Amino acid sequence: MAKTLILYFSVYDSTHHLAEEIARQTGGDLLEIEPLIPYDKNRDHYDALAAYAKKEHDEDQRPAIKNTIDLSGYDTVFIGYPMWWYTFPMIIYTLFDTVNFSGKTVVPFNTHMGSRDGGTYKTVREKARGATAGKRRSGVPRLTYGRSAIADCFAPLHTLAHLTHKYLEENS
Ligand SMILES: Cc1cc2nc3c(=O)[nH]c(=O)nc-3n(C[C@H](O)[C@H](O)[C@H](O)COP(=O)(O)O)c2cc1C
């Protein structure tokens, strides 16, 4: 049977909660992308984090990943992240620079406060080397698109369940 990994990066835990729910509904394993230098999780320090992330973005930095990202044995890899400055956090670029997605079906998902996917799903498809990403006939990319505030509003999870199962039926 196809094995699924839900790989995610999260600072304030919204993406983390969504990843947990996807893992629950798909029976997949969870793996957090842990930064070598942790980000400040205190929401009261949001402005500082915003400035820090902006500098990473503007300097095209590649923040190091602390843990090993081992995709062996997985057929489908969900990749989840928050929107930061209208794109994904720079650590996701580090992921694509260092991890080979050959032979995997990649399914991006995100959380945000208005930017939806900001074009990042397309970038994921381009950057995930070797992946068979972007099967648009499946429901999952549409499911994640614009539904990612899901972590703050659990009602749409019925849609998530439905579309995730549909996706797995089509792809396993
Ligand atoms: C540094 C930073 C930049 C952000 N930039 C955006 C943005 O450009 N567009 C948007 O919709 N939300 C933006 N947000 C909001 C986050 O995407 C949103 O709160 C997300 O759910 C946080 O995910 P997390 O709880 O998993 O860390 C930003 C948040 C932070 C901390």
C-alpha cells in the first residue's frame, strides 16, 4: 500500500495542526522540518519575526534544517508551510535544495492570512526535483488552495477528508 508522509514547517502551530489532521485522515506519518536556529514562537513578538523573515527573504537566505528529512519508503509527500511575505518561508527553499523528491507525488498545502497559496504550489511543482507533482485532476491541490486557514476553522475539514480520500484513491 502507498505510504504517505506529511512534511511540514510551522512556527505558530497552525500548519502543525493542519498537518496532524491530514495525517489523521490519510494514515500518513508526520515529520516536522526543524530549523537549526529556532524561530521565536511568541506571537507577541510577531513584528520581530516578520522583520527577521523579511531579511531572510530579501537576502535569499537558506536557513539550515536541523533534522534529517528521509523520504525513503514514501510514495506521497505532503509539504506544508505558512505563507511568509507572500511566498513560502526560505527554509522551504533549503528543503528543495537538499532533498531529492524523485519518484514522489508531492502535494503542497499551506496556511495563511489572506495570500492563499500566492503561487507557491506552482513553485513547489517546479522545485521538487523529480517529483510527479501537480496532478491537477486530483482534489488535493484544490482542497489546500484557499482552504488553509482551516487550522483556525475546522468546519472545512469534511471537504478535506473527502478530497484527500479521493486523491488517494486516484493515486495509490
Ligand atoms: C513572518 C511572517 C510573514 C507572514 N506573511 C504572510 C503573508 O505574506 N500572507 C499571508 O496571508 N499571511 C502571512 N503571515 C501569516 C501566516 O501565514 C499565518 O499566520 C500562518 O497560518 C502561520 O502558520 P504557523 O502557525 O504554522 O506558523 C505571515 C506570518 C509571519 C510570521
